Amino acid sequence: CSPSVSLRQLHAATLPHGLHLPLDPSSAAWATLGGLVATNAAGARTVQHGPMRRWVEGAVLETDDGPLTLHRGVAPDPDHPVVRRWQREGESLLRQHRETILARWPATRKNTLGFDLSAWYQSGDLLDLVIGSEGTLGVLTELTVRLAPVAPIRMALRVVLGTRRVLVPALEIIRGYDPAVLEFLDASFLQVVEAPVSPDAAAVLLADLEGTDEALVRSRALHCQEELIAMPGVIEVEFAAEPAMIAELWSIRHGASSRLAALADGRESLQVIEDGCVPPAALAEYLDAVEAACRAVAIDVVMFGHAGDGHVHVNLLPNVHHPDWLPRVRSIYEAVAQALLDLGGTPAGEHGTGRLRAPLVARFLGPEAVSCFHAIQAAFDPVGRWNPGIILGEHADPLRRLKVGPDAAQLPEGVAERLREIDRDARWGEGRWVE
């Protein structure tokens, strides 16, 4: 299919056949397959189905040397200039540094910090270097993806926790029942959406269990519910089996982004550290570290994410009317990066490296990985044409390109208001062009 096809369009064609691409990013209505591949995107269903990489079977990449066709498990054309340069200079360097790189690679369930050398070491496929390359190696013009059957049975649990101390044990119990989705909503998130849960709630977990046998799915869900209710620190566990009841349990998951975008008190929602991922056992420690970093500089924060993967989205809420807000945000950026490093995590769980996290690549992955990244780019793009500054822009100031602040681009009259309306009304699939 074409990389310009959105996930919604793909599912409109495949769902009548009982098939889907089992990804569920919040941007599914407008996210294109090319974008999903370029960032190795994930979303809420990764805990069971993995990120986009698992579902990509082939791609055609347009390079300066012509189209390069890649299929999983099939050797590429040895006469293609990209392949010749790769075999002559890149492959041997990656093999030379293999043990050093893997010893330092983040032990997380998700990681999109740069080219995925770990995946290439497992497969040997150039396709695995293109997936997650964020447009730095060429332009995708064709994709082949695998589909999976849609599970006909779905049941849900909503777990209200009275303390963060029971977060990891509760997650371990739920993971033991093979959830298709396992999400986390921090108390800071619950306050923003004014969730109808206990005022003593420290967090809410949302889980979907799926399958083909209704009795078996119900048994898994009810046994999970029983275990969770017996845990000290768990306030409530709700179970739903009917579509309307499931939708009701999940209703609190949506709506925060538009509310944050509509803030009119000087606070601005910034996604500066929004993609950290740690081993699931370290999730509570990471949340504590983020909270402490924000408290130290008096900046509000909202946290939620994909608990089954130890992956947290963080919205910082600095008051941009304060003259020192940017140094305080920079302090959080540095403190959280160090916390991720100490916990064996990654600053890029599913959104890619971009420019914001490019300066962290060497710090997390080491100089050997960086030299391999340069070799990969030299093989595919020797003149540096494609997306310069992405992934390998390690010397740039990561906070120079924020949407607000002294270095923010000056927008024409009316454009800023238009963008704010789109955010406030959650119309993110709408075109940004203004007549």
C-alpha cells in the first residue's frame, strides 16, 4: 500500500474482512502508515502486539541512487549503490561494535532513540534500519504490512489505586493475564479531566482483555479482578463486558489534551520530556523522579501512558508569563534524562528522536553507536540531503525549537489563534492551511 494511507483508511478497508493492523496510536485517525513506519510508532496495544516493526514485511525507499526494495528475510539487490556502500563500510563497523553496543542498549520494551541497531543485530535486515529512521535515509514510496485477525471478544477492567506503591505489583498481576491494552492515568491526569473516581485515587489502570472464546476471556478478567481486589492499596476494580459499559470505563482516558490546550492562565502544555520509557519494574521510581524534578522548580505536570510497557507521556505546564520559565524547563529536561539513564530507560519510547532528543543519543547509547549511526547515514545518504539534524543533530540546543519562548517562530496574524482552536477542540486531523 501507499505510505500516505492513514491507519483509519486502512482499517476501513480491512475491518470488513475481520482484519486490522493492531496498532492504536492516539493519532490513528490521521497518522499515515509512512509516519508509523518512520517512527516505529506504537500506542496503547503495544503490550501484546508490539510496535510497528513487527508488522512491516517490506518497503520501497527512494534514495538519491534510485529506489531500494527491501523485503524481510530477502537479501537486497547487491548492485544497488546503497547496498554496496553498506557492505563496504557500514556492516563491518556494526559487527565490530556489537557487544559494546548491546551491553549499553536500553533494556526497555520500547525504544525509538535513533536507528535500531538491536533489531538489526537480530535480523540482519536493512529493513530494520529503515523502520524508525524518521526520514533520514530516504523517502518511503511503498509498504507491505501484515494484518492480524480482530479478536471478537473484548472485556475491560478499571483499577483505582490509592497509592503509587502498589502500581508495579498491580501491573504485574494484570500482565499475567495477557492484556491487549494496559494504560496508566496518574492523579495529575485525573484532576485535569475531573474524573469520576475516588478523590483518594493516586492512579487508575485501564486494561482490555481479548480473545475468541467468551467464557475464557471472562474467566481471565474475573480472576484478575479477584487478585487485584485482594491487594492492600487498591480502592476499586470495575469489570465491564458489554460495549457500552466498556466505553464508560474508558471514557476518562480521553479529553485531557484538549483541556490542556485550552488553558488560559498563562500555563502552556509542552511535550518536552513526554516519551520516557523504563523497564516496567522501575515505573513507580520514574514517576517519582519526574514529579520531584517538576516540584523542585515549581512547574505543574500531567502524567499518563502505556503502563504495560513502562512508558509515560508527560505534559509540562510552565507559566510562560514568568521570565525564568525556560531555564526551569531545561532543569527538568536534564534531571529527567539523568533519571532515565540511572533506571536503564530511554528518552524515546515511541515518538522517535527528532531534534528534541538528538543531543541525548550519545549519552544513552555511547560513542560506538553514534559512529554506527553516521555509517548508516553515509551508506544511504552520503550527501546529507534527507532530514538533516534529525537523530544526529547532537550539537543543537534541544529547546530552541519550542512552540513558545524567545526563539519560537513568529506566526502570521491569525495563525496562532487557528492552531490554538484546533488543539482546544481536538481537531488534530484537520488541515493547518489558512486561506
